[in-house]
Amino acid sequence: MLRTYLGRAASATRHQTTSFAQSTIKIRRDFSSSRVLAAVAPRADLNINGKKCSIPTGLFINGEFVASQSGSTMPVEDPSTGKELVRVQEGRSEDVDLAVKVARETFEEGSWSFSDPAHRGQLLNRLANILEANLEEITSIECADTGKTFRQASALDVPGSIGTLRYYGGWADKVLGLTSFNIPGAFAYTRREPVGVCGQIIPWNFPLLMFIWKIAPALATGNTVVIKSAEATPLSALKACEYIQQAGFPKGVVNLISGYGKTAGNAIANHMDVDKLAFTGSTTTGRAILKASSESNLKKVTLELGGKSPNIIFPDADLEKAVEWSAWGINMNFGQTCHAGTRIYVHEDVYDKFLEAYTKRMKSIQVGDPFDSTTDQGPQNSKMQYDKILGYIESGKQEGATVSLGGSAIEKPGGGYYIEPTIFTDCKPEMKIMREEIFGPVVAISKFSDEAEVIKHANDTHYGLAAAVHTKDYERAVRVTNALKAGTTWVNMYNFVHWSIPFGGYKESGLGRECGEAALENYTETKAVYLNMGIPAPRG
Ligand code: NAI
Ligand code: MG
């Protein structure tokens, strides 16, 4: 009892008075840097699934859609045909420099970064309202650019983006510091201050959701942002910036660069005036980002990288449900998901039964037009990804695994990057399909006989993003999830992620956590303030 009491007394208490707030909102001045912006970029009117969609194509800098300084543009492809949809402005290092300058001036000027945090929360909620009101439009744009099915994107990607905005909108005025009266002769408190200019680099598998996952906690805490979309999928972020204009965010708070990794991405990662960098993508690029930080200004880095996640079926599992969740484990975004359940381990007692039911379920997956409501799987995101997946399927065949289902590309009359849902069995731990991230609709199934053995196999990977256990025995569920080295674990489900719960990786799957309260740590610096209450200066 006494110990509990002392423990409480010794720890600092949360106190509202040390929150990061200034109540006056100043009128923002115009930026000198905005004068050097190039001409306003044209818009594009696209016909997507029979409806007209108007999309801005410029770089979004200082609240306007502008042309790139080099005048270069880049193609955006529809993966269901392989044809060009539209061209957008391609930003390079000089555009990144300008965006960072604008973001810096906006941050330092203070009317955003030191604004009433409740106002920032209201703006995030307003952006959520606009997404909600334009659900069909933004979903259509996302599906045309990525190949996602309309059904999946309208049930997951867009509602997930709206939920994330509302969640961080709620946090904005609840990020508080600590107070401590526990130091004899001194009083101390902490302030949670925004980090500053945040560079953010996102991938092509969840373009809108990753855009929102990145900007929402950064904006809630008063940072300004220079974000780069993936070259394969720039459209939904461009549209979202138009919604950001409509929501009334101050100019310069969000700046978006469409561009390539080696040019624009590299410029953000190496920039001397970017304070923090958040990245989602491949482990290889994650290493390059960390190196760029160490060789430039030691900007704080969070990384959300790849995975090779195990999905374990114990003999007492509800097999019907395990089959459904394991199918979703790979069907979500057609395997182009960092936490996809790509290594399935099935106990020998139920192996044959599971394999039969699972093969039947995977055979029922309808592959086709992303906008058809009966489609379960669209095209893979790009030619690069399509070739990569087919290369892995070929390596599995050559290394001696058995193709139990699929194993080939699907030719459609209209073209496109379609691949059959594929099951490999007779998989050995050393095979490439068991070790490397395929990022496609391909699973490798192995048999196991006891719990300790399967835990060892499950953890035998450089990755550590996610893992799942299917069992009715709750003691086993807790024991095994405790033993799995992964940032997210599931019991009797798969591929379920909520914006309020921390998400990130062990081992080479990343650094830090996104989502939940954890993400607020990434976007705030804690400043300690000591006030002397009578301590005399020591003498040396
Ligand atoms: P990537 O890691 O190269 O691309 C992700 C983002 O990083 C893009 O915006 C890209 O432009 C940018 N980028 C690339 N090189 C950069 C550099 N040197 N400096 C700064 N930014 C850079 O991934 P990629 O090539 O598109 O896909 C390759 C594989 O990576 C996929 O097959 C998949 O296995 C994995 N991947 C994992 C993702 C995840 O969610 N964890 C997302 C995307 C890819
Ligand atoms: Mg595309």
C-alpha cells in the first residue's frame, strides 16, 4: 500500500496548465517564397467508371496547385489496362526546397504551430466531413489509380482515412505535459511542442490512407508538412489537397510533391531543414532514409517497412473461420499489404482438411474489373509489382515448392496486371518465397507438429510486423502471441488494424509506431522547464 502510494507520489502528474496552447490566432502574412512559384498547373477531367472526376495535377505548395519548376510531368497509369490515365507535375529537388521553405516559414510564423489546438482539431474534422461527403469520388480516383476494388476501398481505405482524421482531431487539444512538485527546491513542468517541418514519404499500396495516417497526427500537434506521394499513385493525395483547401487549412501547412523516390524523395530525406521524417515503404529504401538522416541533419526518423508475417492454425481452431480469415490475410489489397499473412503454418492433425477448404475458398476469389461489385481481386498495382510477383512465383517453382493453386498471370482482353491467387505447399524455410516479401496474392503453406516448433519457424525471419494465431484455447492464444516477435498480433482474425492502436514493426520491419497515442510522440518534442524555488547555486 505504502509502496503504491510512494510510487504515485514520485511520478509526475498530468496537468492541463502545461499544455501546448496559445489562444490568439494571428492573421497570416503572405510569404516572399510564394512569389517564385511557377504557373498554376492545369486540372485534368477524367472519366472514371462512367463519371467525370476533376483532379488537380500540380504540386501543392503554399496552398496552390503549381507547375514544377523544371516543367517536367510524369505519367499516371491505370493498372487495370496498363494505359496512361493522366500526367501530373513531377516535383524535383528544387520544388522540395521551395516546399520546405514555405513549410518552415509557416511553422516559424507561429499562427499555425502555436494556434489554439482545438481549432486544428476542428479543421481535421472538417476534412473528414469533406471526405465523407465525397466518398464515391475519392474512392473512384483511388481505385482507378491503384487497381483496388471499389468495394474494398469504400469499406476500408476511405472510412479508415475518415476515422483517423476524427481520432487525431479529437487528440489535438488533449496533448498535455507533466508537472512535478517532487523535486526539493524546484518546480518542473514539460511542454509538448511540435517538432517543426515534417517530411513524409508514402507508398503506393494505400495512397490515401497513408497520406492521412501521416498528416493527421502531424497537423494535430501543430507541425507543418512536406509530403511526397508514391510515383505510381499520386492522384488521391492531390484530390485530398483540394479538400484541404476547401476545409480552410492555412496555406503552407500541408505541401504535397508528386515525384520519384530517387529525386524528390531523396531530396526530402537529405534536406537540412526537415526536422522529422516519416516513411512507409520497402526495407531497402528505409535503410537509405536512415542513412540520409545520419549524413544530413540527424532528422528524427520513423520507418514502417515490410513484413513476412506468419499465420498459425492450431488443431482446435474453428476451421471454417480460420479459412475465411486466412483468405482475407492474403486477399486484402491482393497481397500488397505490409502485414499480409504470407506464411501459413497448419497443424498436421488438420492440415489436409484446412488445405482442401482453403484451396476451395481461394479458388472462389473473383479476379477482374475493380469497379465490378462482384470482384474480390483487381490488378496488381503496377508493371513493376506484377513482374516482381511473377518472378517470385517462378522462384518457388524452381526451388521445388508445389503449386497447389494458381501460379500464373491472367490475360484479360483489356490488358492489366492480373495474377491468379496462388498457393504453394511443400515449402522449405530456406526458399525465397518463405523469406522475402512478395507483395502479391501468393501464400506459402507449411505443416507443423508442435507449438514450440511453430513459434521457432514463425520467428525465423528478419521481419517482425504482424502474426496471427487461430485457436479456441485462450491460454495458448496468450502464450503464443507473447512469444511471437511482431508489432501486431491477432487471435482468430487477420489483417485488422485500427487507427487508435499503435502499429509498427519489430526487427527490420521498422522503427517507432504509428496510429494511436504513440504517433503523437513522433510529432512532438518534450521540453522540460525547471523553475528554481530557492536552490542556491552550487560551488565547484
Ligand atoms: P519503395 O520503398 O521504393 O517506395 C516507397 C516510397 O519511397 C515511394 O514514395 C518512393 O518514391 C520512395 N522512395 C524510393 N526510393 C527513395 C529514396 N532513395 N529516398 C527517398 N524516397 C524514396 O518501394 P517500391 O519500390 O515502390 O516497392 C518495392 C517493394 O517494397 C514492394 O514490392 C514491397 O515488397 C515493398 N513495399 C512495402 C510497403 C509497405 O507498406 N511496407 C509499401 C510499398 C512497397
Ligand atoms: Mg497508378
